[in-house]
Amino acid sequence: MMKKFLFIAITLFITAGCASTQSSGENTEEENTTEDDVTKVLEQIFSGPEKELAQLYEEENHEGISNYYMDQFEPYFTEEFMTQAVDTNLLRSFHQKAYGNDVHMEIGNMSVEQSEETETAYNFEMQILISNGETADVSGRVNTNEEGEITRIHYNDIQTLLHAFDKAVETEDGLFEYDRSKLVSRTEDEAYQPKYPTIMPFEVDGVEIEAGVMEQKDTVLTFIFHAETNETMELMTVKDAEISSQDIETEEVSIGDQTGQYAGNEGETQRLIWKDESIMYELKGNVDGLSKDDLIKVAESFK
């Protein structure tokens, strides 16, 4: 009877020990899974853009781009943070910057460690390799909830990476060379193809294109050039029609062999209007340090 009791006791002890070990293993696996998810998300943000995504950007397929990021990140984010990440351009900003400069990102050294102070937070340090030969160090923190879903991504200093993408060359006049080829390809199916600047008063971070509405659909194209400093320059082009300057005070200026109308003052919104063949151009903006002569030089660079 005693032997039987000892056998049962030993069996229960071994079973309990196995269950405890299994439970402990499951907890460790859960912790590792969260860290693995954080690592995977950071890898997706700081590499590429891969061929599929680059093609979507090339086609300006906004719905496809949105669906791409939803598929990639929604499984790891809370619903609230997913919405916030989309609204603040958190997920696509580096891919957009890389695509716009025709470069790719790869990850060099990388470490992701659970915070000693907060179990649901992970500190990371990464080295990003850019295909133009530049490198940038990025660090920050990722916060998660109790279920392991990401609730926040914070970068300590991201400017170094943003500048590493740039290929812009500064001229002797303090202006920046601009590659017009992407605008040419983006508008090749429009009703007409205007000329574009080859220099700008800032390093161009992106360009929005807006077509005319209703009866102006085939006669008006507007381009908004964005800088990293949040400054913008707007270029409106009009085919076979005039751009009125009747309500503003202008002065006549020479733009190469052509004549244009200039309005404004340095430190305020400046405006330049001129005609080249059948297309009218209006270039305007309030850019820090931009002079009238600088604006004219930008207009003279169009081709």
C-alpha cells in the first residue's frame, strides 16, 4: 500500500513539474513573440521599398499603397495606433523619401531590447544603409499593450536618416538642382506636358499634382513642391488661356528672352507669371531667403 502511494505521489510530482516547465516555456515564448513582432515591424519600416511597393508608388496607386501598409502592419498594431500611423504618415514616410530619391534602405546593425523599467516597452538602435552610400543611426522606443499590440513608436532623432536620402546638389547661388524626370513620367498621359524647373530654392521632398476640375480638366495642371522645412512652392500651368494679374501690383521682368510679371517682396509671398509658347506659368511661394532674382533664375531653368 505504501509503495502504491509513493508511486502516485512521484507521478503527480513529475506531472506538476512538467506542467510548470511547459507553462514557463509558454510565457517565455509569448515574451519573445512580442519582441520578434517589434523587430519585424521595424525591419519593414526601415528597409526597401521592395519591388511591389515601388511599383505602387510609380503608378500612384494610392488605394494599393494604403492596402499594402494595412496588410503589413495591421496585425501588429492596435486599431487606434493603426489609424494614427496612417494619418501621420509614420509608416510610409521613409519609403516615400527613398523612392523619391531612387535609393533603397537596408538594415546594418540592429538591437531590440525590452526596457528594464517598463515590461511592455522595447528600446531599439539601428544602423540604416542607403544605396547612395550614406548611413544613418536611428534609435527610439516601441510601446505595446498587455496583449503585445504596438501602441506607439517614438524616434529619438530621425533627421540624420532623412538627410541621408538626399541627392540634391546646391548651386553657387544657394539654389538646389532638381531632377524633373519623374514629373515628366508622371504627367505623360495628361492632355498637355508643360516644362519643369531644374533648380529649386530648396531640396524638394515631394510633389503633389492637381488637375483642373470640370471644364479646366485638360487645360490646368498645378504642382505643389514640398520641402522638409514645410515650405512650399506652387506652380500653376494653363494651356491656351491666360493667368490674370489684374488684381495685384506687378512689375515687368526679363526671364531669359521672355518677359514676365513679378509681384511681391522678399519675406512675403512672391509671384512670377510668364508665357512660353502656348502655356502660361505662375510660380509662387513664401520661401525664407528667396529673392526676386532667385525666383527668376528658377523660372529660367525650366525645360
